[in-house]
Amino acid sequence: MDWALFNFDGIMFLLRWGHFIFGIAWIGMLWYFNFVQGPFFAKAEAATKTEATKGLVPRALFYFRYGAMGTLITGLAIIGMKFGQAGSAGSALFNSSWSATILTGAIMGLVMWFNVWFVIWPRQKRIIASANGEKVENLPAMARRAFLASRTNTLLSVPLLFFMGAASHLTIRVEEGKVGLWLGIVAVIVGLIEANALLADKGPTTKPIEKVSGVIHYGLLLALVFYALSEVVLHH
Ligand code: HEM
């Protein structure tokens, strides 16, 4: 049958479609938490906050964490299928602008997925339990760490989307053998940003991500820095 969806490219397209849907659910919720709910909670009365934490937050967190899971799975599936299709030309594919950009976004996405499932969600579960009347130790420290991980994800979401979009729509010149080096540099920078969040207030600084305006401006700046650095490392 010569219908566009019923072949390899069609399946890849369906995976991409699923990927955007999950990605929008995830990042939409992330931005909602950071840009809408957080500033509202900061000023809301205690009773309003408890009510919302019991009824609204668990629903938002459901779409948030399964959005993250679906985005990662579909994203990795696209990468796997593309390399599978390339076969013995896999090394040429790895040394391409597509790989350099998509794997940059994937490193950021992987760290963000980790933050959702292993930093934010376990702590949010305790925060919800506390709103439901359970006695929970160390609540402020727990909330603070979840906040910093969530802000770090918001910061990384801006360069992540730059590199996701760049993969098929912006071609960066890549010299043979430079992609591995570039991805190593990305992993180190993203690792340092993540370590700063995980160390909570013991890291170098949380200043750029404390405020909504800060996280947006620094997110844009980070995207530009990563882009300029990629041009330098990949072909100079
Ligand atoms: C979690 C790790 C992620 C991985 C491994 C991943 C992987 C991928 C891959 C392989 C593509 C296909 C690129 C192409 O067709 O050339 C893609 C595209 C895309 N991804 Fe992701 N992605 C991740 C996270 C995200 C997130 C969080 C979002 C947020 C919405 C997102 C949004 C997009 C968009 C909009 C495209 C379409 C780009 C285009 O073709 O125009 N991705 N991603």
C-alpha cells in the first residue's frame, strides 16, 4: 500500500508525533509549575495552598511525569531507529550535524527526566502526604531541593528546544571526529549545572534560577552560549 504512514518513514513520523505530544505535556506542566503555580503559591494563604496541593498538584504531576517518560522513550526510539537504519553508515551519522544537535538535546533531556522521576516526584509525594495530614520530616529542605531541580529543568528546557529544533532545521558544519568531544563538553557543563541543583544551597550559586525572569533570561543566554560553543568546537 502506498499510503505515507505505512512504511519506515511513516513509523518514524508517528514516533515524532507522539514525541511532540508527550513533550508538550511535560514541558507545558513544567512551565505551569514554575511560571504560574509557584508565584501563586508564594502569595496564597495556607488553607488555599493545602487544598491545591491535595486536589490540583497530583493531577498536574501525573501528566508531568508520564509526559517526561513518554518523551524520553519516543525520543530514544527515534534515535535508535535512525542509527539502526544507518547500519554500517552509523559512524557517518554520528559525525553529522543531526547527531551533534539531537544528542546535545538528549543529554539535557536525560538529566531533566532524571530530575522529574528521582528528585522532584519523590519529594512532591511527601509534600502531598503532608498536605493530607501525614507527619513528614524535613519538609522545607525537601521542598527546596525539588524547587531547585524544577528550576534547573526550566533553565535547560530553553537550550534543549533550541537543539531539538536545530536537528532537522539548522545545519552546523561538523569536522570528522569532533562530535564526541563536543558531547563530552556538553555532558560536563550540564553535569555542573545539575550538581549545583542537587547540592541545594551548598553549590556555587542558585541566584540565576531563583526568579522566573532570571530562569527565562539565563535559559536564553545558555542556549546562545551552547550554540556559539558548538560552532567553535565542531569546526575550528
Ligand atoms: C528527553 C530526551 C529527548 C530525546 C532523546 C529527544 C529526541 C528527539 C529526536 C530523536 C527528535 C527527531 C529529530 C529529527 O526529526 O530530526 C526530536 C525532535 C523533537 N523534539 Fe525531542 N527529544 C527529547 C526531549 C524533548 C523535549 C523535552 C521536548 C519538548 C517539547 C522535545 C521536543 C521536540 C520537538 C518539537 C522536535 C521536532 C523537531 C523537528 O523535527 O522540527 N524533545 N527529539
